[in-house]
Amino acid sequence: MARKSATGRIGIADVAVKAGVSHATVSRVMNGNFTVDPDIAARVRAAAVELKYQPNPVGRSLALGKTDTIGIVVPDLANPTFQAILRGLSRAAAEDGYRVLIADSFEVSSEEAILAGEARRRCDGLVLCAPRMSDAELEEIAPSLHPLVLINRTTAAAGIPSLVVDYGQGVQDLAEHLVGLGHTRLAFLAGPAGSASNGLRLEGLEAFKARHPQVDVTMLDGGSDFDTGHGAVDSVLASGATGILAFNDLVAMGLMSGLHERGVDVPGDISVTGFDDIPFARYTTPTLTTAAVPIAELGGQAWRELRALIRKEDHDAPGGRYQPRLEIRASSGPAKAPRTATHG
């Protein structure tokens, strides 16, 4: 009868004794090394079956230098946009036998570099999704995380693909839509200060204002969640804007909820637009006008880019730029006509 190790688990040493070979030979056979003599390999496998030996997955990963796991760091896993990116990434990676390790920085930029480093040490590659860290910090850390793919950020470091949504163009399309409805006073509920995509939206709005000097665009502090929008009702009403560009769909939904509680009609009194087109956007009351981003496609493409890096495959045009698509729904409507004095 085979002698178990001190831990009670059948190990490589037990298989080696049973097969009459060295520990190294057992290891090579279990890891699929075809340089071992076929007769010896058959003897090792027979011993392993007889002893019901199960390879240690951690030890096997260390021996092979791979884990069949990739990591992703997101700023807010509660956000449906990041959930959809994760879903697309996970499904695509699973088709190639890879699992996904998830790290959530909870919008704390100082945690991102630490999380990214820890995740990379446990995985074969990493996806950094919309990191909030500064450009300088990203440039410093990126080379040490290779293989690495960025979503909605770019770096000057070589060999790091970036998948970027054109948020600047998307917010301009939404603003043009509102102006086309007769709105001349707009307000932008901004996103997190450290968000690169918020910066792209601000750049887009500057370009929009240059084309439409007659349109007043008020910048309001905001965030990225439902509570942010709900808490922004007072500042929105004080701005006098009739068309609101929310940072994303969650903020827009929170704002619409708060406006409804105040008896403000959307879109009769104020038009509200979001960004991303999360699944809930088409089921709000009223349904939400937004800029649709191919979220799940981003996740799938991130895996394909990372897979090419892990396998050291050559592929054309790494990275990519995605154009949002305007989705006009019921939350945006004609600007309310100003009241005129009546004489009786």
C-alpha cells in the first residue's frame, strides 16, 4: 500500500517510488513533457492512476510558468458598464480555458497600482479598465505589468494595446441632439475628477462650445453613480438648464428620479441624457436617451489582445477606437417655450 505524505495527500514522491523513477521524471510526465521515454511515461501514469494521484494546481502552475488565469482591475464593480466589460472578457477567455481574477479599487486611485501589481503576480496577464491613476503613475507602472491591455486609457510604453471609446465625440453628439431640439441652456453633470473618460467628455464639450457660442453650457460637479444624480437636483434646477448631459446612465437615472420627486417633468420641463446604454436605460420611465457603447465587445476584444501578448503572437493593428452610437429615446424632447406675459 502506498505511503501518503505527512499531509495525508498522495504526492509526486509516492508516484516516483511506485514507478521506480525520480521526482523530476514524474513532474515532466505530469506536465506533458514528451521527452520522457514512452514506456517510462506509461509506467508513471499507471502508478498515478493506481495511487489516485491528483496534481497540485498551484505547483503545476509554478512548474509551467503559467496559471491559465488573467486579472482585471476595475474602478467600480457595482457599475453595470464594468460588469458588462467583465462579462465579455470572462466569456471570451473561458473559450480558451482561462479564468478571470477580479480586483475592484472602489474609485480609490491610490489603491490601483497596488491591486494591479498583486493581480499581475497571480496571473498570466492583466487588463486595466478605466484606471483613475495619474498619467505619470500609469507610465511608471505599465511596463512592469506586461502583458497588459488598457481600456479607456493610453500609454507611451511599447507593446501595450489600448481600447478607447471616443467619449468626446459621443458627448458632442448628445449636445447636438439637444440643440437640435431647441435647447440653448445645457448643463453637464461631470464624472469623477480622476476619470480619463470624464476628461475626454470635457474636451468634447469645449469643441462643441466653440461651434455653438450661443449655447450656454454649465459645468456641475458630479460623480458616477445613482446617488450622485439624485443629489444633483438642486444644482441642476439652480443652473436654469433645460438640457442635461449626465456623465453616464446611472447618474442620469438618479437625476430623473430626483426630478420626478420634485414634480419636474422629463422631458416636458427638462431633457436628460445619459451615456453608455446600460441594459436598464431602455426600461426607465421615460426611456433614456443616451450614447451607446459596445461594452461587451470591449471585453471580448481585450481578451483577444491579451491572448496575443501571452502567446507572443503577431497581430495587425493592436488596440482600437470605438465610436458611440446615439440612442434617441423619450427622456429628451423639445425645449420648453419661455412663458410670455399675458394682458387681460
